[in-house]
Amino acid sequence: MATPASIRPSISRIVNSTKLFSGANATVGAALPTTSPQRCSFSSTPEYNNRRPRRDNNRLRGLSSIYRSGTRFRMNVDKSEIPQPARYKPEVEVDPNHGLWDFFYSKDKALLTPDEDVEHGRAWVVEELRHKSWEDLHKLWWVCVKEQNRLVTARKERSRLKFTNGLDEGAERLAEVRKTMRSIKHTLTERWYLWEDARKLAQTDPEIDLNNVQSPFTPKDYLEEKIALDDNSQNAITEQAPSGFMAEEPRLARPEDVDPSTISPEPAKTQPSVKP
Amino acid sequence: MAAASGAAGALPFRLGTKKVFLPSHSITFLAPRPNQSPTFATFKVPLTFNKFDIRDYLLHAYNTPVLAVRSQVRQRRDIMKHITGRKFRAPPIKTMTVQLTKPFVWPSMPTDTRPWLLAASTRATDEQTARRRMTMQIRKTGVMPLRDERKESLDRKNLRKEAERLLKEGGWTNRRELDPRFSEKGNVKKS
């Protein structure tokens, strides 16, 4: 078995040489009748004698799908001899109003320099945001979200291009944006608790009817109230027990409001039991 | 958010109905691969995102309708904690590639990279990397490399050169006049 394997390359060489010979004959025969001399060769592939013969006519020598050898197939032509394809890359026109531009600071300047990155203001503080409406806060939140996206895109781009300077500047700017977002959430949480407290207070308030959506607040006349209190002062005190969280104490319980002469001995006894 | 959907015109898909008022996650727009078509755009998204989320997000926040979404989750290597030496799995990275209706070419990045590549910052980064690599090597092999085995530092190289020159030529001076009391020939007063 050893002899055929060793012979095989030599056979291929012989075959190649015969091909070369016939090919040379063909070119000579073709060139003779035509009068116009052809300057460049007909084919871009080099002559047969320039080609590197294979060791053993095995086209797939050294290729393996199991061992991930990659596409290292050997061509008969050198890599430098391969004709380059024409460089055709279509010019794509980007819409100047494309939405994805919002991921960058400007169209001509995709990345801010560290000096430009430093030029930013401070975050919004809670006290400033307390005076803003929900619409304003929501808009500001989305401004922050987009700025955040812009900053993380720039951060990724800096690391992709292996830039070493400007990392801290970007991080500081991002921290300011996050601070604003935190303040917005703080403001909204605060507002929600205030609203909830007010609602619970309104439930205990006799002047406010929460079921009446049109005009929940119906102020009672002072005199009318006083007369009513005089009529059944005893009942009013027992009824107006503090029922809810942060509920205001009943007005009658305050000593400065009450005329001492009108107080009957009974309510004073019931007072301690009412308090939680 | 709802205002933007009007500008996009008739959409070939049905929009989500869940209202998200205050999303705090950040979306990173990633640079395209070398041969990626300009009609595709890739984003790094939080792991909780799904294809519908990014579609509605891009439509409402960026007014960019999307034709199709492909999602990828890339697992990461185990990370060893420096202090405890324990390994833990870092959370995977989710990226989504969307097909755009209008092409978007990634803007050209600055050609003059001097503001981002200062000599000092680059040197600091390189030193840090080298130090970390050496630490990891020591931890891995358990062998501390001797000074001869390490790469010679620039300071040491200069010192060696100077010493060779001194041995060959001599002429060392510190540019100061020697106090006569310390010289061998001088008349030293005995007190």
C-alpha cells in the first residue's frame, strides 16, 4: 500500500505537465491566426506550471468538520493573485429626522469629548419638583430616560473604541440624571401619601361628602353648627371619635373652644375612654 | 408617549395596552457588526424585556416603527470574586436586533482620538491591566515569579545602562563640592 501512495504525487505531476503541454499548444495555435496581439492574458489564473501541485490530489486534505479546522482549503492560486472584487457599497441616505438620532448628542458629533461631558448642570432637587404638576414631572422623567440611554450608548461606544479617558465624566453625568429621577419618584411618593392622608381626613370630616363628585365640600353655617351642637352636645362628642389615621381631633375636645359653663359632667368622664 | 404613535401612521401590528409611566431601565444602542445592513439596529435591553416591549418602546419613545425583532441572550463567563474567591454566574446579556423601516447608518466616530486617549490615562489603564494579570497568574499557579523572571522595568533598564556607563567611563559626580573635612587629603582639624 505504501508504493501507490508515494507514486500518486508523481502521477499528478505527470498529468499536470501533460496538461501544460497541451495548453501551451492550444495557445500557440490560437495566437498564430489572429493578427492583433493580445496584451493581457486571457485568464487571470496563472499558468499551470506556476500552480502548486497537491501532494496527493486530495481536495479536502486537512479539512475537518469535527475538529473545527476552518476553511483552510488550499487553492491552486496564491491569495495575492486573487482578483479583488469591485468595491461597491451603496451610499445609504439617512433620514435627518430618524428617531434613532436621539441616541446621540448630534449627527456630526456622535461622541462628546470629556471636556464637553463635564459641561452639565446639577440634578433637580425635590423642593423644586414639589411645585410641578404630574404632566411636567412625567415629561421630565422621559427626558431623563432618553438622556440615560444616550449616556449608556456613549459609554458602550467608548469601551468599544478602547478609549481610556472620559469614563469618570460620563459616570458623573449619569449620576446626576439618576439623581433627578430619584427626586421625581420621591416627589410623587410624597404627593401620594399627602393625598391619601387628605382623603382619610375627608372621610371623617362632616362637611365633606366624598360620594358627591360635583361639589364634595359643603360648608356649614357656624351658627347652625353651634345650635346643633348645643342641642345634642353629648351625642356629638361620643359620635366624633377619631376613626382614621391622622384624623383631626374633634373640635369640641379642645378646651379653649368650649365655654366651661356649658360642659356637663358626663362628657368629662367619657373623654379618656375615647382616646386611643 | 401616546403622542408619538400618531406620527408613525398606520402600523402593521397591534400595540400593547399596558401603560408604563415611569420606566427606569436603560437601553443601549450598539454599534453594528462590520457587515450588518443599515436596516438593522441592535440594542442591549434589560433581561425582563420581550420583543413586544422593545417594539412599543422604540415606537413611543423614539418614533421608530419596527418591522421585526430578533432576540439574543448571551451567557457570560463565571466571575470569581476577588475577596472570597468564590465563583458566581454573571447575569446574561440580552440584545435585540430590530428591522427598521428606514435605514440608519451608524454615525462616524471621531478620527481625532486625542481627547479620549491621553497618555496618562492610557498608561494608568495599562499598568492596572498588567497588575491584574500578574495577580491572576500568581493566584492560578500559586508561584510568585522572581525578579529575574519578570519583565525588566524601564527604570531598572535605565539604571543598568547608567551603571555600565559608570563602570566603563567613570566620572561620577553629584555636582556638589565636597566638604574638605571629609576629603582624605584635606587638613582635617582635630577638635
